[in-house]
Amino acid sequence: MLGAVETRSVSPVFVGRADELEALNDALARAGAGEPQALLLGGEAGVGKTRLIEEFAAASCREGAVVAIGGCVEIGGDGLPFAPFSTALRALRRLLPDELAAAAAGQEEELARLLPELGDTSRGRHDEDGMARLFELTVRLLERIAAERTVVVLLEDLHWADASTRHLLAYLFRTLRSGRLLVVATYRADDIHRRHPLRPLLAELDRLRTVRRIELGRFSRAEVGRQIAGILATEPEPSQVDEIFARSDGNAFFVEELAVASTEGCRAGLTDSLRDLLLVRVESLPEAAQAVARIVAEGGSTVEYRLLAAVARLSEDDLIEALRAAVGANILLATTDGDGYRFRHSLVREAVGDDLLPGERSRLNRRYAQALEDDPALVPADERAARLASHWYHAHDAAKALPAVLDASVAARRRHAYSEQLRLLERAMELWESAPEEVRAALRPVDYTEVYPPCGCDPAATPLRYLDLMAEAAVAGRFCGERERALKITKRALHLLEDDGDPLRAAWFWTQRSRLVEAQGRGDGWHELATAQELVRGLPPSEVHADVLSNVANWSMVHRPGPEALLAAERAVEYARMVGARDIELNARLTLAGLLVESGDIEAGLAEAHDVKERARELGAAYVVGRAHVNLPSHLEGIGRSRDAVAILHEGVELARGLGLLDTEAWVWGNLAESLHSLGRWDEASEAAVNSERVGQSAKPRGFHATVHAVLALARGELAEAGRQLAAARRHFGSHDCVPQHMLPLSTLAIGVAAGEGRLLDARTELVAAVRDGFPPGTHRYGWQLLLASAIAEADARALPAAEPGRAEALGRLRTTAKALAANVPVWQAHELWVRAELLRAEGRDTPDDWSDTVTAFEPLERPYDLARVRHRHAESLLLSGGGEEARHRATELLRPARAVAEHLRARPLAESVALLAQRARLTLAAAPERMVLAPADPVEALGLTSRERDVLRLVAAGRSNRQIAEELFISPKTASVHVSNILAKLSVSGRGEAAALAHRMRLFPPEADPARTAG
């Protein structure tokens, strides 16, 4: 915790800041009530952020809150990875040891990356979920600690934050949802220039409704007067207040400095700049104290006493005297733990540091580095590698800096600080040519690399190569989200490999590039994978070869499944077994299982997938475990076994959460939403879709979320919302990687929305584009739904004159496409019958037998919404057939469960259609629930239309223009236009086409030419 330090240049009276303190205290009260809070506190350097935080921390402690403070640490312009969070967690461990231990139980190895005292970080896996996994565990740790008590976490100086700290803070603010927790982060606003790395984070956090931002302004003249009075312990002269206020412009720190200068016989305007004023204060110190101040300025935000002694090279007595002088002048302060020193304000440190000569700066960094090499215990173990690397780098000694920077990159990787690992590896590449050959020759891949396969060499005996660094940097960039930087690195690596004659290394880089291109939405990644496949063709089995084939098979399963994909998967399994690449083998086997299911060998494929799932759990292959809990339920859903899929998906949620596989968890939630929708559990499906978006780290899970909500909105008659969600899904999925499992459902939605809005031509255009290239194996599950949506659109528009041109061609296209589509399991056999019946209805040739067969096919499938829809159509067909009382009785029995399902699911269009059919046929259904109001005897009257508007709507539904309506009803075109506008408003539709579609769907004006159909 920060303690109050009372010296002559700090006012003992806290001045102003009433509004800011009120906002902080309000957030504290809300947090205490169980509503977690996140605040950003910004202001220029010296404006008083730290003093405000000190006052608030003290007040929070008095209220019984536990306060933990952590600050970003700057060393030579480099931020230490996760420094403020590590410091804050240490404080919580000191204040609440038992509570933190209980909250971290079972996850100590991962959380040790932030708090090394919890365990060893040298083990553990590294993957694209690693950083997100650590972030999720950190947020949950804080929530658990704050479950029973109010906890305040204060994070200072974000303008110095490293990239990993910024990413963790953003994740914390986005996902914090429970606990009595308040997080406040401060930053120096005047440092945030256009290219400052904190600027995008602030913009992102501003968009979150859960984050409040406080900007700390300068003092008014009256507040400056009160501050000076507190410092001087007497009321100042008005002229002195005027002079200091004008000179400081209300900046609290400069008010202090100017007030002190005035008491020491200096005029407030003595120097040319306030920076010079700060240096005058330092230059008034004894020479030894000035030297110590310069050493501390180059050492970073704080410098440990023993390290300072080693660098200063003074006798202990002389060092103590120098420090006493600097502390007495309020230039330096002892740190809160009493183990080191820091400048009272960073502005003073920056002024002293900027005054150092270039040679002096290098010399001081060398002395720091030498001291750390001689005695590594001078600094905390988790900071040692980063600080040593920074000092050697700024000492401009490439021979020493290169291995130190590489050591620091390994330490950053172990902490999942991949952004810092990437920065350090790029620094190592910068130093590579400058370092002596003998230094480079002594470096070994086994010490510094983890991701790059040996490619036939011994990593313990072969010298480290520049390409090894590039490989590590490319993967670090992929892991931390810096994919553009990673793409540039792979491009440079492949350029270097053009004349190298090393196809395995080149293939490895092409595979990495494929992943990056696909993740960035720059393409589907096939060109890069195909290049890698060509490079390894004919080579002996190797880990790289197996990995390339596994990636090719997986890509093909998603994009172009077929015999070639199956062959690639089989060879990947074979090669991985030969070289002992266990994870690649399991991954390839899972792909093989999916391809077997899609090729029709269903039971063999499912058995293989189940075996891989269990085997991966036994071996702790986290990525494969996660992928199995995504793919296997997807295959089960694809063959109509939704209930089995749900059971595995619920298991997958817990597993993915426990393993910290956030994107995997997002996909599991998305698949769960799909299966729950099939089972008629729509509210649960909606909740699952929301969870998918909440935990997902990439765009595609958000696309899945939008797709599910669009499907629900369309089924519930919310056309505008369905359109918005459809557009959002298309944005998230992008246009560079057209995966059938994403694109075909979006085309189905687009057809449904267009048909609902009366845009049949747009629906036909969407169908033509979707079926142009046919349906690859394994995509029939999406194909049948697409054809069904289009067939329903054609059948619903049968009576519209505008739909007649092109109808025969559209129906022919649907029939031809359906013949080529697989229907190898009951659920798609049922859809085949449904599509056939809808096509007959589009031609007016459907019979009760057609719909009876369809209903019979759906009855055992646990698809309540689909069953309700075909029951409605069967009842309609019976009533239109003129089959007498027996047909009416059977129709009633069909409509009752259909209505019950529609009401339960809040499927308004289906509920309205059922009610209107029953009303027109004068069927008595069971009493509807209160929330379901059936249409009155006259459905047109129920819409609030006048008799004249009824006549106009009838002609609009028949496709008449305003002029044609006017001629037929003997009114003026202007009057006709007014009636049309009123009708659109009453029906809550956006255009004539949507109004016509609504009238037809509700059967407001049955075609007079078809007496059989008006009799129903």
C-alpha cells in the first residue's frame, strides 16, 4: 500500500478533487454491493493522480476494503511483463494469504506466470490460447478473492505498461462480471500521442459501458492558493499566488516546486523552463548526491539499495550521506517496502535522465549490467532477465546483449508474455550481425527455441541460426495477436530460404504463413498449404511432413472434403506414428474421423472420434481434447443426434474452461446453441450463443453467435433483427475464407429474410449463388436447409403475379440440386420429403399424403419446431382437400400440438398461421395461453385496417401499382398513395413487397380462382 510521505513540498492538506473522489467512492460503494467496477484515471504529469489515489486508498482502508497497489515499471524505455499485476497480487498474497491460496488452488502452475511464488513456470504448454488462458484464470482469481470482501486493485502508470499488461487489463475490464472488486488504472494523458501503444486500448475501453473514465484537471487559482498555504503553513500573499498560478498553470506538482523555490530565495520565474527548475533543485545537491540521482534515473522506476550500492561504487557511509541529502531535498524517496529508492516524481527522473550525456548513459547501463551479472540476487528473480537484457542493450554491447536478450525472451515466453517475447526476439535479430561470430557459435537452439522442429539436426549441438529466431518470433507473433508482424517475419524467412535448399524448414514457414493468412482474413490459406505440401512431397517421414499433411487434411475437411482429404489424413496419421509425434497423430486421427463420417462411414468415424477424445484426455493433449469436444458434437448434430451432441458439449464447456481454451470454449458454446435450437430449447440456445460471443477471442465465434440469433429472430418474425444479425455474421466471417459450414447457413438466412420482406427475386439470386458450385461431401446438412428455405419461399409466393416470371426455372433448379444431395440418415431423409412437398405446394399439386409422409418422417426425430411446421402444412392440405369431418378432425389434432410448440418457442409467424388456419376453417382448438391472443373472426380487421385499406391491400398483394389501384377503386393516385402509406405503418413493414408477403402468408385474400383453397 502507498503510505503518506509528509515533506515540506507536499501539502498536508488535500486540496479539491471533490467530484473525482465522489466518483471513486461511488464505485467503491457499488463494488461493495457486489457490482464489480472498472475505472480509468487520466491526467497530465504532475496534476495529482498519485495524491488522489493515496487519499482514496487510505479512505478505502478505513471503510474496511483490502487495497492492493501495483505500478508499471519502466527500465530503459522497456516495461516489465505484467509488473503491476504481479505487484498487486503479491500485495494480496501478503494481506490475504489463505484466501489467495484457496482461490488459486489447482491452477498454481499457470498463475505462477504472474506470481512466481506460486510455483515453477518452466513447464506447461504454449499455444494460441496460452495468454488468454492465463488472463481468464487471473480474472477468476480476483473474483474469487473478492467474493466475500471488498477488494480495491490500483494499477498506476499505464503509459509505461508493456503490451502483455495492456492486453491483460483489457481482458479484465471486458470480462469482469462478479465479486466485490474495484479496479482503478491511472495513466499520464499528456504522454498519449497518436502512436502511443496505450491509445488504442483507451479507445477500446471507452466503448465498454462498464468502464468509467475520469480526467483529472488542473487546479483553479483558489485551489492553488490553498495548496501553497498547506505547503508553507501560512497564508500566502495574493501576488505570490498569482505568480505561481500563472507560472504553473495549475499543475499541482509544479505548484509544489515553485512554492519551495520561493522559500529558498529563488524567484518563481527564475529559470527559462520548469524543467530547468527541476534540474536546479538537483544541481543544488552535493556532488555525490547528484551522481546517485543520475544513477537512479537510469536504473528505472525504482532501484534496490544493494544494486544502487554496487553501481555507485561508493563507500557505504558516503552512499548513505548522498542518499540522505537527496531524500532530504525531496528528490528521492524510499520505496514503500524500504528496500530501495525512487524519484519523488517521474518528471524529476525524466529531467535528470534527459540531462545525461550519451556516453554517460551507456556507462551507467554497463555498470548496472555488470553488477547484475556479478550478483543476480540483487533484483527479484522474475525481473532479472528482463532488466539485464535492457541494461546490456542500452550499454551498446552486442556480444553481451544478444545472449541476455535471448534469455529474457525465454523468460517472457514462460510467463505467456508473448508480446514481450516477440519484441525481444526482434531485438535479438537486430543484434545478430553486430555480435561476434564466436558468441553466435556458442548459442544453441535447445536453450532458446521451442517451436521450430530440428529438421534433422541436433538442437543441443548445432549452433543457433538466424532462422531459428525468426521461427520463434513468427509463432510469438501469432500467439500474441501481432499477426501482421509475424507475416512479415515469415516472408523474410522464406526469402532467405529460397537459395538454402532446405525444403523442410521452408515447408514449416509456409504452414505458419497459412495459419496467419487465414486468421487475418487475407485468404483461405490454401495456397500456402499447397506450397508446403509440394515441398515435402517425396521426402522421408518427419514431424514437419506429418504436420503439413495434418493441416492439409484439416483444411480440406472444412473447405473441400473428399477422397484427397481422406488420403492426406491417413498419411498424416501414418507419418506421425513413424516419428512419434503424438499430438499431430491425435489431431490427424480426429480429422480422419470427421472425414469418415462425412463420406458415409458414420459409425466407424464416430468410434474413431470417441477414441481420440478419450485418448487425448489421458495424455493431456489439451488442444486435441478441445477440438474433439467441438468436432465430435458437430458430427453428431450433422446426423441428427442432437441430444448426444448436447451431452458432450456440456462436458466440453467445463473441460475447455478448466484448460483455459477460450476460443475452444466459444466454439463449444456455439455448437451447443445449434443443437439446443434443433431440440426446441431456444432460450437455452440464445444463452449459449451469448456465452460463445462473451468468451470468444476471434471473429468467427462472434459470427456463430450472430448466426444463431439471426435464426431465432427469423423464426420469431423479427425480420429487421434477423437482417441485422445476418449482416453482423457476414462481417465477422469475412469474405476471404468462404467455408461452406459458415457461408451456406448465411445464404439460408438471407433467403428467409428476403422472402419475409417480399423480395423473392433476391431470394432466387441468393439461391443461384449458393448452389453454383454444388455441395461438397459433408455439407448436405446445410444444403437441405438451404433448399428448404428456397422451396418454402417459392410456395408462399405462389399466388403473387410478380413471382410467376422465373418460377419454373427456380423450381427446376431446386429439384435438380436436391437429386444430387445426400440423404443418408433419417433427419435428411425427412428434409428430402419436406422439400419435395414444398415444391409440390409451390405448383399447387401437394396432397395430404405428401405431408403425411413428411410428418411421419419427422415424428421420431426430436425436432419439435420442424415437426410443428410440417403438421401445420399437413392440416392445411387436409382442409383444402375437402375431406369432410374426418379431415377436419385430423387437422384439429395436428394443429393443437403445432400451436403449443409455436407458443412455447414464441415462434410468432407459425403461431399466427396456425391460428388463422383454425379460424378460417372454424376449428376449435384448446384454449390458448394468455400471452397468445388468437386473431378475431376477421383477420384484416384485427390488423386495424379500414374497409378501404382492405381493398387497397388486396390490390397491393396482387402486385398493382398506385395508378392501377386508383383506376380500379375510382380514386386518385395521390389518395391511393396515402392509403398505401397508412397500410405500411399499420402492418409495421418497410415496403409494398413486405406488405404483400405478409398478406399472402396470413392468407388474408385467398385466390378466388381456386375455390378448393378458399373452402378451408
